[in-house]
Amino acid sequence: MGQENIQQTVDRVLDGIAAKREAAMGKEGQPQDKDADSPQKEFKEITLKFGKGCVGEEFQGKDGKAYKEILVPNPDKNDHRPWQTFVVRANHVHENQFGKGMWIKLPAQGHTTLRRSVVVGEKPDGKKEWGTEKATVSNAELKKMMEAYKERPRESVKGRLEKKKAETAAKKPAEQQQDKNKSKGAEL
């Protein structure tokens, strides 16, 4: 008798699940939209791509969740101030398929707070006193900042090789012979 009651209960639960599934699928077997009349909001995202060197150490926040600090390189090579940083959840930072770079997705319409360590003065014992400079930027602007290195003029190795060949060809044969003798003397 106990077996029959268990089997009846299981059948009743499965029938209930099947009925709920049919109601959710509708008559044609297609899922029904809860709000078919209201348009769905599009959630646009921006993908930030950067090198592994821009990822700081993972740390645990006050809320107990893991976070990672992302470094934003200075766009100017002559700017020797510390890089700006921002923090994202650790599970939002992903490695690309080749294992060389990293990427994260941020909301296109959102904003991010950047922090930079700055010297605010000097302590009586002669050590520097550090403070934090904060700036809020849009995520679109943040993407431009992360990819500023792409705008820098780059000279290829092949281009430098052609320049070096031209310089070598311009040297007098006597100077070339002296260079060869110097290199042979260094080997001995």
C-alpha cells in the first residue's frame, strides 16, 4: 500500500509539472513572453581589452567577494605619474582565447571611478605623504584610455632594419673593415 501512495504522489507531481510547462509554452509550443506588448530594453556593453600586465592582485572586499584592480596606463609616454586604477569583480575579468590578454565587459552607458595615488606633501621625517585623486569617467572614455597605446606611432623592426642597412651601406669600406677587426679582436 505504501508503494502505491508513493507512485501516485510522483505521478501527480509530474502531471503538475507537465501542466505548468504546457501553460508556459502556449498553444503552438513556443514560449510566451511575459510582457509581449512592452519592448525589451537593449543592454549594450563595451568590451575593454588589455594586457595581463594591467591586472593587479586579487583581493577580498568588505562584502566578502573577490575583486581585481585594473591599471589604466598613462596615454603619454613622458607622464611618469602612477597609473590610474579601477576595481571590478574578479569573475568579470576574463583571459582571451590565446592566453596573452585579458578582457572585461562594462555597461556602455555606465561610469567608472578611477583612482590615482598622488603625493600631497612631506612628513616631518622626510617621507612622502600620499593621497588619492579620484575621477569619474564614462565607460566609453575609459575604453579610449585603455586603448591609447594603439594611437602611438610605432616603428616596425623591419623598418628599422632597412634604415640600418642604409647606414651600413653609407659607411666607407675602411670603416667597415675596422668594425670587422674590432669584433674579431673582441672574440679572442
